[in-house]
Amino acid sequence: MLAIAKGANLALMFVLELSVLVATGYWGFTFGSNWVLKLVAGIGAPVLFGVLWGLFAAGGGANATYPLTGIARGLFEVAWFGGGALALYAAGALTPAVILGAAFVVNAVLRLAWHQS
């Protein structure tokens, strides 16, 4: 049973990673009134976040170009997932922002307790 819960927690981590990219894209497409600005922000924000994830955290660090570990990894995750939650909040989606933030906290605590990447 614990193995299933651990697997579900890793699956949740993947869903949360994708959720941050969707959240930043959503924010971008709601940013400002100029359609060009919305297009640039809507595409650029998720690309920027994706590049950062790929550089520092992909695959629990195993696939990252410059893998972070320990406190640096924890701070990066807080900033990255917090950025996704803040993007939703800035776009006027308070409830999804709170859900994303809370799901990340639960996921992070379980990953620490179960020694998962």
C-alpha cells in the first residue's frame, strides 16, 4: 500500500510541474490589454519556467544540466512552484492558486518523509 502511495506522490509531482507551466501561460494570456503582449507573455512565461526547470531540477535533478541538491533544491522548488501559484493569483484565480500551493506543500512534505527526489 505504501508503494502505491509513493508512486501516486511522484505522479502528483509531475502533475504539479505541468500545472506551473499551465499557470504561467494562463497568467501571460490574461496579462495587459495588448494582444501582442498577451501572446509574448503567454508563450514566453511557460518557456522561461520550463527552461529553468530543465536547467536546475528536471528528473529530480538527474536530468538537469546544473542539478541543485539540498537546501538550494528546496529553495528553487519553493520559488518555482510559488511562482506558479503567484501567476494564478495575479491572473485573478485565487482558488486554483491556493490549491496549487497547498498541493505542492503536501507533496514536498511527503517527498521529504519518504526520501523521494
